[in-house]
Amino acid sequence: MAVEVILPKVDMDMATGIISKWHVKNGDTVKKGQVLFEMETDKSAIEIDAPAGGIINNIEAQSGAATPIGAIVAMIYAAGEAVLETKAVAPVVEAAQVLKSGVLEKIATIVQSSSSGTRATPLARRLARHKKLDLSAVMGSGPRGRITAQDVEGYKSVAAVVAAPAPDASATMAMYQAGSYDVKPLDGMRRTIAQRLTLSKQTVPHFYLSAKCDLTQLILVRERINMTAPLDETKKPKWKLSINDYVIKALALALQRVPAANVTYTDEGILQHRSSDVGVAVSVEGGLFTPILRNAENKSLSQLSIEMKDLASRARTRKLQPPEYTGGTTAVSNLGMYGIEQFTAIINPPQATILAVGTGIEQFVPVNKQPVLKTLMECTLSCDHRAVDGAVGAELLRAFKAFIEEPALMLA
């Protein structure tokens, strides 16, 4: 019996996907697990394997065209089995048109897969009928993109979550002299960054808290610890701790000390997290990733350093998988290496906080009425006021400052 090849949902925010390259063609014999095509997301390119062995046919999802998640993009037949005379999928819209549109509502209105052809559980279908909801508009989180009852219950239309339409591009361009600029098309990453951060600033009530942290002791401790790092076969240190490694660890421990800040806001209630999953902003060409260091409070500084270097390296080559950059309870954005002294960062939902870290600046500080030269680092905590009150945010920043200024506490 023929087996469907489904365009899978690899990111919770996906309504459509783009097949960037097919590795097979109609009539090819494929093995189970063989790579059939590459699928683009806003963050990476993912290889999709064959769900069964046989002869592939009905490849009608065009490369470079946006296609609904859960759509049948090809069929795999047993030897000698008749090929169905049916289209596997109709593309939603050409990728170039998606980039030009800039309005998520357009995607919602042009997706025309019928509910009858959508993969969904029986309970999901009953709930959809009760809610008078077209299942073709719902993103499935089940196996092979199947829509579950939870997907239906949690569904919000694209129009409901977009606070305002994108500004008219033609009107903006008309403000500048023709020929005085070049148009650089938005790729998936840049468009997603723009949409999510705009939504964050429009829907998340931010407030900000700042404090200067004394790095004097941390710099000395870091230097001594790095000198004790074990060597690899090439006689090079296996790891080298950075200031950012200490920042990650300190924030993770601070969240454990102030659990009221280790939360996520939802309309159903506040999620109280047990572990400190810290995201770290990594600049890449065309945008940024925020890979997540899970259970950071339980990992040594050297473990965090090694893991962060691996995540950052794979982020820059777009090799991260969605579970490696989704979720998280907080985040760190460090611009100190660029010489930035102080800035504020935008919260990346579902996280409730983000810490903006500036560079260390040598300053004279009065100690017992005498000027003492110290290295001070200014940090600004952005908080989601729906989940984190001012006093709780202040406690978190104070706990973070205590760990940074007395790094031995991180080893306790």
C-alpha cells in the first residue's frame, strides 16, 4: 500500500515550509531512512528521510515554494503498485512572493488544503467542528504533522496574534530618491526576527533594572582556573572560560535562588520552571540564534563553556535543531565584546527575562574614602511584568550580582 510523504512540522511556529532541494525524482527507488529532500526553516536547513522503502512518485511540491505543513508532498509505492492519479500538494505561494508580502494574514488566506484532507485525530476533528474551525489553518504537533486536540485548543488565528499590518513598502520606498538604495530581500530568519520582536514589544509589558557588577575578583579567578585547564593531544587547553560563561552560570544560579523569576506567563497560568534553561544570543550572518543551555545550574563552568562553543559553532552554520533553540526560561545578550557599555534587550517569548551585558570598564571606586581601581560591568535586566514583579526582578539581579562579585559562590 502506498505510503504518504508528509511535509513535517519541525518548529512550533511553522504554518508552511519550503522544500529547498529534492534529492530524488519520480520513479527512483528509495530506502527507508534515505534523505528525500531538504526543508528550510527560518533557522536551519533540515534533511527529511523516507518513511518507507519503495518507488517514489507524485513529487509535485515545487522547490522554493511555500507548502502547508502536513501536506502530502510525494508518495512511495511498492514495486508494481499502480501510481495514483492525484496531485500530492499544491504550493501555497512562490517563496519570492512570501518575502515580498510581509503580511502573515496573506499566508493564512491562501492556504486552501481542505479539512477533509488534513491529518488530525478524531478528537481534534470533533473539537474543530464544535469550534467551527477549519483544520487546514491549524498547525499539527503530532507525528508527521498530525493535528491533536491540544493543537485545536491552543489555536489562535494568524490575524489574532499580529498586532498591526506591516508598513507599506512602496510608501516607504517613495520617501527616498530612486536609485539611492538597493533592496535586500528579507530571508526567513530576518522576517521571523522582525515579527517575533515586534510582537514581543507590542504584547509584553517590559520594565528594566540595571546594576553595575564588580568583575575584579572574577577576572583573577578566571585567570587562575584557565591556567589549570587540562591539555588535549595537541597540548592545547581543552577549554578556556570566558566572562560570558560566568554570566550564564551566575544567572542560572540566581534563578534557583529566586524561583519566582524562573517563570513563563500564559493565559492559563504562570509556568513555574524547575531548571534554569538559559538562552544565549549568538550573532550569525543575517540575524541571530538563541541556543539554550539546559539545566545550566547543574553544569560546571567548563561544561557550559564547551557546550556553548559547540552550540555557537553550529548556529553559525545553521545546523541547530529546533529543540536546541526553543523554550528556555531566560536569556543572555552580551555586547561587551563590541565595546558597548550599556543597553537594553527585548524579551524573547516565552521567556520572561533577558539580561543585557555590557563591557567591563575600569573605574576608580571609593573604598574607605580611598580611590580603588576596579573593573565594573553594567547589566540591565528586562522583565515581563505579567509574570515578574519589580521586587522579584530586583531580587534576581541582586542574586546575579552576588554570584558575579564572589565567583567562589558558583562552586559551592
